[in-house]
Amino acid sequence: MTNPEIYRDRVQSQIDQYKDVEEIHDLPEIFDYWSPKYLLPKVSGIFGCSSRAEIFSNALIGERRNNNSPLVFASLGAGDCSIEIEIAQAILKSGVRDFRMDCFELSPLLLERAASSIENAELTNNLKPARCDVNEQHIHDHYDGVMAHFSLHHFVELERIFDNVKKMLRPKANFVIADAIGRNGHMRWPETLRLIQLIWHTLPDEKKFNRQFQAQWDDYVNWDCSGEGFEGIRAQDILPLIVERFHFSHFAVAGGLVDPFIDRGIGPNFDIKNKRDLAFIDAMQYLNQLLLEAGVIKPTMMFASVRNEPCDCKHEKNLTPAFCVRVPVLGAEDGPGPLFAPVSK
């Protein structure tokens, strides 16, 4: 754990991050063009489901659909529980009525919002918000399934948390994950940065305005988002640590090259009504996929279901968990950038 005083400051910064943000999962329209066209079909093909809620609900239930006892799940870093509400509704729709999900969250502000939303959705019997700093607190209960939806990249004590999850899982229970797995602070690895910089200089000036920073980026800025809070604090460690501790049953990945052009900063510059803008995003995605499969770049986003017991892994082509690990090279990550990502061990 980092210095206690620094950690407390980061915790407060994390809580303040969403103080004036009503929709914490809000993304630009161009992301909503890219995601259903490219991301969801890829993930659905691996998980055999047509929506995010189904992917999580089916994986959480797993082999326990006909269990006679109530099912108990946990969500780590549940935020305002907007995702958990969708998943709970999908679980109910699947025919499973007797279940509870403990929704662990650090921010009292988000927990307050969660409680209100859960009550409005009439899910108070199923979703139970609970204040918990999973970086510091150990969860002792056992669960029929555990989930983390884009929360792991905010956690510092990943080794301890994953070891805790291993103990939380009942036999053949699944740990279901969707998360960012790129470089720490959501920075670009040198091999990806090199390509983005080349593409950046072909863009017209109006595409280079960063809406989050309200600044013109004549050159692409490899910004470290982890400077104050916990945003992407240990993103690059998520996948290798899970590979070490769990067995994958489902694994789907995306992202790398296309990310800056569909995210909150630059993404709003691309108009879903403009055919040239859409063609550019299509081209970036096509190139992104080729480079992933060639091992030139590594993915930045993962959907996965893992468990303690050995099992077969369903994945896309050669994109196995081990293949997708990006190995950091000490002292070589801020230079001009290699042509290829380091080979995974």
C-alpha cells in the first residue's frame, strides 16, 4: 500500500471525481457507434449472449441455475449500481428469483445514489449496497459468483484482492470481469503510441481538440490519468495477475489503437452523422484487429469469466489470455517506441 496520507488524498480525489457527474458510465456518441458494431458482437460471440446484462447474469449464475438454495453474488467497486441493476433485472428475467448481490463500493456519495436507484427499480430484496474499501478490507463471505465491471483498474492492492476473490468463490463459481487492461494511467504503450502519433498528424485540426482538457492537441499527448486519483492506477497488472491465479473459461479483448478516437476526450469530435468520420473509425478498428492478431499491439479492454478450477477457454482466434499479456520492459517504455510489443512469456 502507498503512503497512508497519499492514499487518503487519492481516495478523496476518487470520491470527488463523480460528485458532479450524474452518469458515471457516459461516453460520446462515436463510442456508441463503435461498441454495438464491433465490441458487442465480439464479446457476444465468445459468451453466447446478446447484451452486457446477459453476459454478466449468465456467467454469474453459471452452473447454479437449478440450485435449491438462494444464490449470493458480489460486485466489487459497484459505483452507483446502475450496471448491477441491469444485471439483477436480467437474472430475474432468466427465471432465477431467489438471489442477493452484495454491492461493495468505497464512495458514500455513489452508495447514496445506488440506494435510491435500487429502491426505484424495486430491487431492494436483491441488491445490497455496502461501503467497503476492497484495497484495505477483507471480504470473508463465500459467493456463487463475483463480478467487477470496470472497477479493477481503480484498485491498488490487486494481488490481495484477487487472492481474496479466490477464497470468496464457491466451487465452480465464476469471477466475471469487464475492465481496462492497457498501460497504467490509460497511457499508450510505445508501439501503439508510435502508430497513433503518425495517424494524429494526418487529422484536421478540428479533430485534435480535447474536450476533457478544453485544449488543442497539435501533438498527441500521452496523458497519465493516474496522477491524482486511482484512474488506471495498475491497469497493466490486471491481466497478468489473473492469468497467474485463475483459469479462464471465456476471454474477449478489444482496443489499443482505436481508443483515443472513441473516448471522452477526442471522441466527441467525430460525428456519427458524418460518413467520413465513420469510415475513419471503421478503418481504425480494422487496423486495430489486424495488429492485435499479429501481436504488434496488445489489447486495452477485456471481458472474461474465470474460476479456480481448470477449464477450457473460449477465445477469439489466437487471442488467448497469455498471448494478450503486455510485458513491460524496464527503462524502455518512454523512448521512441519499438515496432512490436514485447513477446509475452
